[in-house]
Amino acid sequence: MALDFTDKVVVVTGAGNGLGKSHALLFGARGAKVVVNDLGGSGSGEGSDASVADGVVAEIKASGGDAVANPDSVTDGDKIIQCALDTFGRVDVVVNNAGILRDKSLHKMSDDDWDMVYEVHLRGAYKVSRAAFPHMRDQGYGRFVMTTSAAGIYGNFGQANYSACKLALHGLSQTIAAEGRAKGVKSNTIAPIAASRLMGTVMDEDAMKLLRPESVSPLVAYLSHDSCDATGGLFEVGAGWISRVRWERSQGAFFDPAGFSPDDVEAAWEQINDFSDATHPTSPADTFRAIQANPHLNG
């Protein structure tokens, strides 16, 4: 039986092009009422054009779906969520997808380059999520999907601003997952690789043809569906491939907290970096449990 979103209200930010547009069209085709948010700015954050969101709404409606355009900046996240409430009466799913690029190596990066990327990616996702979360808690149901990047997970030359904000989004998602768990609110993070106007700055045309946004949206829809129990997860996705990513930790080495030296660290360096018997922590509680296993604390 096809996964259905009838009577669900879905907010997709940055939904005028690329991934966001693909997500919005899929939700609309599956019966959701879609808030198509897009400021209509350039890939580096300049300007605005309300017709960008209007065009996607027209496509959804032409296919028999229901949608409304929203041209607000994600930094005014409360306005986007209010649009969902005013138009459809509730909000069930938020897909934080909006983004820009201002790539420069760290020593050449200006404060404006940093601040603009932060405002759109991280502060924008916070503002939209913060506005939606109380309504989801009250109704006992909600889904968030954050959009990170391989650059956020692993780092990438020339993208200090983008990488930092993208990994921070996963931290936001994990905390929403923890705070929403008892209230039916779940949150997950995707790290997509897909053709978009942003990816067009770092990939050639042949590679772009293989990386269709439509190969990412099915995961977004599944994570947003009420049948999906996943929360706090991180998934890489693209070109027909989906994989879950998790933290791995070595067993480490223990030292006497009453006093140890840099020489002791050097002597234990191989053991500290030995992943042969690794664990997979999932919460701060796992960190405290590891620390408490120190024999010097229990002697």
C-alpha cells in the first residue's frame, strides 16, 4: 500500500528549485497539503522572487494537489509556520532544506560570507523548527527532516561556513529527537548528493545528470511518514543509494585523573586510535558510562 500523506500539512523550505522542489512535488502527489517556501533569492543569498514558489504551487495544483506559496525568509520562520496554520490549520512535517553557498578558503572568508550562510542554514532552520515544535508537541505528532551535507560530516576545502552550519544542523536534529521522543515528534537528518544550482558550482554536467533530486525525495517522504519510527538518525543519500551513518568510538585508554602527562598520552596514542573493538555511542549518557569505566575512578 502506497505511503499516503492525506490530511498532513508539510512545510518545505527552499522548495522553489532542486531538492526542495522535488520534495514538495512528491508530498503533493501523495496527498499532503504543502507550504512551498522559497524567498526566490540567488544561490549566494541575494535578491528575492516570489514567483519561484508560485511556480511549484502551480505544478502541484495542476496535478490535483493542494499547496500554498510562501515567500518569507527562513530567518522569519514564525511567518512560514503561521502561513501553514492560517492556510491549513496545522503543521505536521517540516523539511528544512533552504540553503545558499558562499565558498571561500578560510583565510579569504569574510564575516559576511560566514554570517549569510549561518543565517540561512542554521538560524533559519532553528527559527522554522522553533516555531513549529510547540504545535507538534500539542498535537502529539510531528516530523522534522534536516538537510546536512557530506561537507558537514567530513569537512570540505573552501566550505568552512557551510560545513560548520551543516554539521550543527544534525546536532539540532538530535536534540529535537530527544526532546520530542515522548511527544510523538521525530527528527532525522539527511546528507544528500544531488543536482542543484548549488552543486552546479562544484560538479560537471555529466555528474549532475546522474544525481537527480528525485532520488533523494523518497527517503525524505519515508522519514516524514507516520509509519517511520526512526529518530535522531543521519542518512547519506543520492543516485539511488541510501546509507545510515553513525558515530564510532575506540575503547580508548585510561589515565589517572589525579595526574598524567603529555608523554603518557604519546605512549598510549596507538591504543587511543585503535578501533578494533569499537563501540557506537548514541547519547551523552554513553560518554559518561565510558568515563565511569576508568579503573582509576573505582580504585
